[in-house]
Amino acid sequence: MKTPICKQVIPAHLISTFRGMDAERFRRLCFAAIEPAAFLFNALPMMPPHHHVHMTPNLALALATWLMLLVASAGVGHAAPQTARPADAFVESIGICTHLGYDKGPYGRIEDVIKPRLAELGIRHLREGFVGASEGGDANLTRKINDFAALGYRFTLSMRQPMEKVTGYLKGVGQALDAVEGPNETDLSQFKFSYKGLKFPEATRAYQEDLYQLVKGFPDPKVSALPVIQASMGWGGNAKKLGDLSMFADCGNTHAYTEAGDAHGSALGAWHLPHALIVTPGKPLWSTETGQSVNAVNAAVQAKVVPRIVAEHFRRGLVRTYLYELIDAENSGGTAHGGFGLLDYEGTPRPSFHAIKNVLSLLKDPGAAFTPAALDYTLTGADAGGFKNVQSVLLQKRDGRFYLVIWQEVRGWNAKTKSVIENAPQAVTLTLKTAVKSARLFSQDAAEPLETKAAPSELTLKVPDSLMIVELTPAS
């Protein structure tokens, strides 16, 4: 039986590398891997250069995981044959948050808005919770979840109710789930979370333990096999208060929101991932909420940021990323908590909706598992800073076609002046050592290719601050 991705183990040799390592060598390794290693550097006590770092197994495991997730962030150009990742794995890594229990407002328009727009968008995974009960109560939401599951969607269900209620939910919708998640942002006072008379962090610890034991001991084997995702935090800095809960979760969790229009990857590496690994050292990570509000930036910048978020998360190895959210649940009028929808309050697609739709439509490739091949290529010729801001992911479909997803990971909004930052495209030369029959260049903003070339050995790319996708059809 295939091992679930949440349960894969970090290689032992990588973990053991850190135990007993020379302190100066450890510092150099961290800084060579990625700038946000300063987070770990500052956490280390001041030691003589050749003093040894005696780490617990959990800490060594956490650092190994951290470096595996972040080593690609050094931003260097690729210059060797690289094995691709399955294109459909990228599609599978993307989910979206919904509020199907809200009968009033846009989520009440199931048949004329929610179902047709989801089908058009192409996302397969939804995140839900029995919070904010609908007019029909839990039974109504149970019916809706099973209805969408019959259409092929699978749900991550966030829990915060007593275990007896959770048991009922798992019986009612267990076959529709692909994960069970702990309670949502319990560290934030506005959610008023309590459990067994406790409050954060004790309440979260107790709840996560009980939820994990309940799921893993559930009589239905399809439910007991589901991965349990760690409870999320609204503020990553509270991770130290929560402590290590890795024994009660199969995967860690981060709600990776960043500043308006920011370069998402910087905050992800420096803040969100290190804090998530404090709570679940050594475990793969999910992001069950992230996104960009049009109340903080304009719709055009949202359309650049949102696709880059999912690409950056996939590049760093996150299992799944849930965008917040499908449609504006409220006509927010510029409030900080609204405007995240890929659809506006009336159900009209924003540019971000079309961008995600175009990317998924191009890359989807469902089918049996296969082993992707390698592509021999180099990327050269970026600005004087090298490839500091250019990131890429190499994918392949079952028919052999490669897809190089490439973008600039840069800030796109000036929060002080509330204006767009116009980032010039970076010139990058793609040199192909693997022979290709044809190349097609796509923008995330269009379904049709921008350019087609026959049998190229070299392509000059003008890499924007949004996703560009280069389709390469091998000659053989």
C-alpha cells in the first residue's frame, strides 16, 4: 500500500548530519541554504566556533525537514539535469476554502453560482467546518458536503466541537473527507475557543490530542486512515506557547498570510514555516488558509500574488495549500477581513479566478501514478543579483511533455502609497540540452499560448512577476 505523503519519513542520514555538528559549520550551512536561516542562527547560543551542537532527535528532525523545505530558496539558477515532478501533483496540491453552511448570501447560491464556478475553476479539494451553522443546522451542511463529494470533490474538515459531535460528523461525512484538521486559529481571542474548561494553549493541546485519538481509533478504516492536520494558529509567534504536538498530528499547518502584495516566499521562509515546525517538528506541512484580499491591494495584484502563493508552496514541498476563499461571503466594503474571494460577492470572477483556472487547465493530468523523467537544461542571464527573485518548478505530464513554471517572487504593492509596484520582466535564457520538438510559452492570464517555437535549443524568456509556463515537447 502506498505510504501517504503525510507519513513519509525524512531520511535518517539528513537528520544525523545535524547531531554533534560543529557550531560554525552548522551556521554556515544554514546561511548557505537560505537567508531566513537567521531565525535559527539567532536561536542558537553564542558558542566557540568548534563547540559541538548537541541536538535532541526532535530538533535534528525539525532542522532536516526545514532545510528540505527551504533549500531551494537560495535562488540560484538551475544548471544540471533535473527530474520533474508530476504536473497533476501540482494541481492536487491546491484547495480552496468554502462556507457551504452559510445559507444566506452568495454561498446560498449553490446551483447557479457555487457549483458551476467550482467546476469551471478546476480545484478538486475544499476546506469546510461545522462553524456558523446554516439554517438547517448540521444536517444541512452534512447533506451539502455529501452532495459535493458525489461530484468528485474531497474535503478537509476543521473541527472544534466536543468529541461526541465530531464522532457524528465523521459518521455522516467520513467518506467525503481526505483529511481532518484541528480547530481553527485557537490562539486568537475573537474565536473564543475553550475546551474542558481550558483556554489557549492548554485547550488546543487537549483538543488536538483527543481529536487525533478519536480519528485513529475510529471503527471505519477509511476514517482512521485519514491524515490528521495540526490545529492552525492565527499568529505564528504563538507556536512556542503551544509547543511540540507532533505526536498528535500527521502533518503540520500554517496560515501563511503575508503583508499586502508582499513577496510571499520571504515571509514564508523567515516566519511561517519555522514557527509551524516548532509545533510539528519533522512532519510535512499543509497550509489550510492563505490568500490576498482585494481590500488590501487591487484585483490585478491579487491575480499575481495568489498563483505565486500556490506555486511557491508547492516548490517548497507543502502537501496542500487552501486558498481563502472561493467567494466573498460578505459585501465587505473594504474591511480587513473581506475581499479574499476569487469571486466577488455577486459571483463575478476576479482576475485571480481566471489565472488559477488557466494554470490548472493547462497542467491537469489525472491518471495512474508514473515516474517523471529528467530534463537537461540551464537557466542563465538574470539581473546582477543572479536568480535572487526568480523561482521555478519543473513538471511533466504522462505523455512526456515538460512544463517549466517560472516567475519573479517580488513585492507588487506599496502599502504606504496604496499603489502598484511595476516590476520589469527579468531576462532569463533557457538553454535546452535535452532535444525538444517544440516549445510553447503561456501566461497565467490567457488560455492560448503567447508564442510557439519549433525545435529550439535556446529560449529567451521575459520572466514577469506572475506565472509564466513553458511547455516543452521532447523530440523522442
